Amino acid sequence: MRFLIPLYLVIHLATLSFAQDNAALKRPKLVVGIMIDQMRWDYLYRYYDRYEQGGFKRLLNEGYSHENTYIDHLPTVTAIGHTTVYTGSVPSIHGITGNDFMYQLEGKVTYCATDTSVSGVGINGSSGQMSPKNLLTSTVTDELKLATNFRSKVIGIAIKDRSSIFPAGHFANAAYWFGNDAKWGTSNYYMDELPAWVKQFNESSLADDYLKNGWHTLYAKESYVQSSPDENPYEGAMKGMNKAVLPIDASILKKNGRGIIRDTPFGNSYTLDFAKAAIHEEQLGNNKNGCTDFLAISLSSTDGIGHQYGVNALEVEDMYLRLDQDLKAFFEFLDNKIGKDEYLIFITADHGASHNNPFFIDHRGGGGYLSLSQERLNHHLDSIYHSPALVRSLMNDQVHLDYALIASKGLNLGNIKATIIDYCRRLPGIAYAVDMDRAGQSTVADPIRRRIVNSYNFKRSGAIQLVFDPQWKGGSDKQTGTGHSAWNPYDAHIPLVWMGWGIPKGGSSNQIASMYDIAPTISALLHIQEPNGNVGHPLSFK
Ligand SMILES: [Zn+2]
């Protein structure tokens, strides 16, 4: 009797299993990642009232924002940021420890994406010799490829090579970046010849068309109330300009050559134009083989313009208002081409930026300049250890030591590190000087200690991490524009907004999130394996 199953239940179970057998796994047709280089989180709101419907406002109102997303590594720079977003990992594991880093045992400095075993395709010289060779882990784009037996298409696009190459991963169909003359190219790591559509795009007059009207403000200058007056002492002028003011005439842009587009807001427009062409020509997201494709875009002009003019500049405000319009048009393109809610998009940044130092000091906000140099440190060490070149570099805010020299002279590494730490921690502007090997036990505020540990890769990082007081910088007291590299919120608090397939509309969360949570969140949404160096957690959308 007890084996007798009621008839209605048999039918119900049969229908259920029938439904399960036939329903394909649901994934978006296309994932689009847009990294906005140097975009501080607060830019979402600083200019909110001036954004139009359809750009940043659409993202926030139709998408989901993780409002408190932070970078958990040091230094906060482009190569590490892009790599961390796409690997869900940290420099300690993924190995990209700076834009440039030093192979410690050999004392050899390398650019992060340099690969001398490859050559440029459509890009001449060393700017074409790039690949993801130095990246030690897989990316979420790699995992998508593995999950679909390499049937998904993955393409990376950015003016900066590193911002295209690392997001696109090891298995990418292509990663495109800029050559000197603003022509898109790649390396023979990916292909031996540019596709016809890329050649055609490069031969078009589009870049010149953008430049031929110069850079004028979108609106009357008086309306830029969120920025300093256009003419002020804190901004750097473009080559050929004697002041950092708008407009910049077409004749100045022309004199600088076509490549100057990267230092104007049109660099963003031009990148998104190329992204649209890639979607169209490579049929990304057409879903013919049932596989999700991935387009990893990074907008680099936001960083160049930020560096040049600084956080409080009218030029930066104007650029974001223009980017807002470009994003609106790009989302509309995706709606039409892929279908609304058929694509998953996320927007984030590789790092933020601090205020210009003289600006901050003049407004009595504090901060200052650190006068520490490699020479000064070596001079001090020489007076004790009678060896004048123990420090190889201070790159990435770290003290890099010549381990081979120390060993050959029979010097005690621990003593040398202690001497350096004692010397540095007494300097005004230094918050901490931390022995990387002992960072876990150091008396350092928790979020900073975690960031140091996350970033320490023995073979690729310096021996001692220097942490500055807030708004302290190395270099001269005349500096214009801005920079970034620190743990502080101005450099480390980034936007993270999702929209489209699988994303609830109009939500936000103040939960603390990390940059390295982005890749595992994408993995969870797509039901694919997380990258092989992942340390992040999938974020919730509640
Ligand atoms: Zn930068």
C-alpha cells in the first residue's frame, strides 16, 4: 500500500521533471563591464542634479547600487584595480602589484602588461608588446570561456593597454588599445592581423570629427557651481595652452595630434563608438550559439583629465556631464541591439583621486608634502651600514631593497629594515612604515593592515610599505591636478552600479563591499566557477 503514489502526484512530478529537462539555463546574452578610470564614488551624486535621464540617473534608478564599495589593496592604481575587479583576487595572489613593479629577486622593473615575446598588430614598437603574461590568476572572463567550452566571445576595449588586457583575461578573442596616433590595435598574442572592421574604423574620420570643434563647455560657465572658477592655480594646462581653461580651440588640439583625443572628453565617446562597432561587427550578444558574450570596456580619458585638472575642476564636471550623455546613448544602443534586460551591465572604477594638495592646504584642510627620496634614505643607510645603494626604489610607496647586495655584504636584513622603519616613521606625513613580512602582527589600523597583507607579493613587492597621513603627498608643493595611490576613501571608495539582466530595479545597499567581490558576484549571476585566485564574496541585491 505504501508504494502506491496518488495519480495526481505522478502527473505533477512528471510535468515538473519534463519542465526541468527542457528549460535551458538562463543567462544574459551579453555582459558589459564599464570601468571608469579614476571615477570617485561621490561623482554619482556630486553632479546628480545636472545628469540627464538615461545615463547615470538611469543606472541608479533602474539598476542597483552597492554604495559602499572599497578597494582593499595598495597602491590604488589602474593596473591593480582593473585586475582585481576581474579576478576577484588581490595583488598578493594575482601578481599585478603596480602599473610598474619590480621582480624583487632580479631587481628588474617591468611595466605590468609588457611581454617582449609578442609584437604589436596595428601598433608599433613597445606599446604593442603587451599581453596578460604577468597575470597569475584567471579572470571572470576566462571562467566564462571555460564554462562554455570557449564558445563565449570575450573582447576588451580601452585606450590604456592594461585596462583592456587584464579584464579580457588569458583566453580573450581580442583586447584592443590605442597606439600613438589614436588608432586601435592589439598584439599577436591575440591575432596576426586586425579584423577588417577595425581597420575601417581606424581609417574613418571619426576622431578628427570629434576634435575639429575644440572642447567647449556644454553649458554656460556660471552654471558649473560644483566646481572651482575655471581659472585657478591648481590645474595643469594642456600642451600649447598657457592656462588651464575652457574652451580649448580646435587649432590647439590639432597641433597636439590626433592622439590628444585621449585627453579630452571625446576619448570616452570614441571608446564607446568603438565598443558599439565591436558589438555590431563581432555580433556580441547575438546568442546564436546560446552562449553569453562579455565586453570589458574601460574609459581612460576620465583619468587623464582628472590628473591634469584635479577633482574640483570645471573641466572634470564638464567631462562627467558629457560622459552621462554618452552613457545614455550607449544604453539605448544596447536596448535596441541586445534587448532591454537581456544584457547585464556594471559600472565601477579602478580607483578614485584625492584633492589637489595646494588647493586643500590653501583651504586649511591640512595635508602636506613628504620630502623622502631614495637618495635621502640611501644616504642615511650608508652612514650606518657603509653601503650607499641598499634601496633600489621607492616605487608604489614601498621601499625596495637590494637583497642580493645585502646578502653579499653579509648585512642583516632585519636590522636594515628596522633602521628604515625607525627613520621613516619619524618623518612628518608618514602614518606607518610597515615591514611587509610582519604586517599581520603590526600595530596598524585594521583596514590598512588588511590592505597591506592583501597586496604583499614577496617576489613582486617592496620590503616596507609606507602609508602617508591623509592628503599627504610626495613631490613638490607646486603640484597641479591630482593623483591617487592611497588607502584613504578619496582614492579607495568606488562606484558599483549594476543594471539589466537579473538585477532588481532601483535598489541600493550600504553594506560594505570590496572591489574583489565583483567577479564572484558575476560568477554567481552567470552560474560559472569563480576565478582561480578569487578571495571575494558574491554580493546580495537585497
Ligand atoms: Zn591615474
